[in-house]
Amino acid sequence: GYTERYACGEVLEKKYYSCLVSNSENSLSTEFSLYPNPASDVLYLKLSKEDYANTEYKIIDLFGRINSVSNLNESGSIDISELSIGNYFLLIKQKERTRVLRFCKAN
């Protein structure tokens, strides 16, 4: 993250994430399924252990800016209708484990 100072003296903190994305899709495919990809309005995250209540997600753009933070609902649906068209990362946190998946927001 970094801090910007404006002429009026107001300080605005911006938080950015640095993501390391593995090229190995096999390790993720057994635990998570993200569909449809690309998507226009809603993404669905299917978990193999059905532990939706304890799953937090963050949507992060390619510059590392956080666009959305929420807990996953029971249906596993994630509203992406307000996002601009482009590529994003979905950071999924369950207890002590964190995984990153890529998705594309389409028109």
C-alpha cells in the first residue's frame, strides 16, 4: 500500500495486493470450481467441502486494487455486474488457507 497527501492535508490510504498466481491449475481444480468464465453478471464458486459459511473472497484487479470483499453466500454466487470489463483475481480465504483464481468479466 501507499499513502497520498492532498493539498488540503487529507490523507488517503490505498491498499493493494500483490498476488502470486500458480500456473498449476490441477491443484486448484480439485478444491474449487469457478464458472462461467468469462462471466457478465454472476460467477459461481463451487467448493468441494461445501464450507461456504467460512469462506471470504476478495475481487482484485490487475493493478492489485481491491474491488470487493465479502463472505460467500450458501449458493456460492458472486455478483460481478458492477465490475468493468476486464481480467480479475478472486482471492479465496478459508480459515488459514488462501487461494487465487483468475476470471474475466465480459460484456
